[in-house]
Amino acid sequence: QSVLTQPPSVSGAPGQRVTISCTGSSSNIGAGYDVHWYQQLPGTAPKLLIYGNSNRPSGVPDRFSGSKSGTSASLAITGLQAEDEADYYCQSYDSSLSARVFGGGTKLTVL
Amino acid sequence: QVQLQESGPGLVKPSQTLSLTCTVSGGSISSGGYYWSWIRQHPGKGLEWIGYIYYSGSTYYNPSLKSRVTISVDTSKNQFSLKLSSVTAADTAVYYCSGSGGAKNAFDIWGQGTMVTVSS
């Protein structure tokens, strides 16, 4: 069981907007630790999508955005495209576990 | 840009030690600023951070695996390595090496991953 909770799956039609939540606690997100998001296409390694809660690495489309509030964070994807179909993971640091932790992952299906 | 490549046996017997190496190309481990991690992904499951090493040799391990993990660095070969002892079937996973640091402080460099199966 992951300390960061994500919905197992989300879906949306092309062009729509979807959000993926990442719920933590006072020992990780709520403690002020940054949240990062990764995209994992089928059969490939994860790729950094959002760092420091809301920053995009160069090359990541501005259709992807991140936010954080309290003990939760969210990833929003607008203008959904077929190529966005992938697994998405949030990641932070947990002071109780003294470890970098990941969410359980969310599978995005583009209908 | 910096690239990572994992190497090592794809099959390990139960109770033995899993050994993997990550070769860094396109940059020097010794340049500093980055922490070099091992991360694994059980089949069909999520990601688990195993631990990291700095070029100086400083290490930090996930407490859940700490008793069985050793991460080392060889700056002359621009490589870092993972040893996981007393493996069981539960250690069957894809193992990734990754780099994090700088302003992002996130895992922004990843190897392609290598599948390790623990079986007799």
C-alpha cells in the first residue's frame, strides 16, 4: 500500500481535460516536500513530467500542469491526445519513512 | 545529454545476491550535483525507490530494504552498482537506475530498465 494515494484509473475523450490526484499526509506532501510527476508509456522507463509541484522540464507540452495544496497534489492534462495514454506516478519524500516514495500509479485511458 | 544503461544477470537463484551495474555516459558521475538511485518496479505494479549514492560514496537506503542493500560507485568507470542479498521471488522486478539532483531534485534521468527474475 503506497503512502501516496492515486486513483487506479482515469479516462477521457480526445480533447478533454482530466485530472489525477495524489493524496498524502502530514509526513510527506503536507510537510512541504515537493511533489514530482512521471509518465510511463507502455514498456518504457518513467519520464519526468512535472517537478517541484508545478514546473515542466523543457520539452514537456504545456498541456500538462501540476498543483499542490495541503496534503494533496494534482496533475492536469488538457487537450487529451491518444499519445497521452500511459501510467502516471506522483512522487515525494516521506519523513516518517525516511524515504522517497511513489504513488501507486494511475492508468490513463484515452477513449 | 547524460544516459544510463543497466547491466547484469536476468536470472538469480533464491537466497543469492542480485548484482546490477549502471553505466553513465555523456557526463561524469564525479561532476557532482546528482544523486544516483536504484528504483524497481514489480510486474504490473508501481515504483519503489531502493536507495541512492553520491559520487563521494555517501549512501542512503530505503529503510524497508536497508538490511539487504549495498550501493557502490566506481568513478573511474563512471558506474554505480546495486547488490541485493538474500533474494526471494518477491524481488522479481524491473530494476531502473536513475539520477536526481540539481534544481529539479527529481528523478530526471532514467535507464531503460532491466528485468531480474528470482527463480531456481
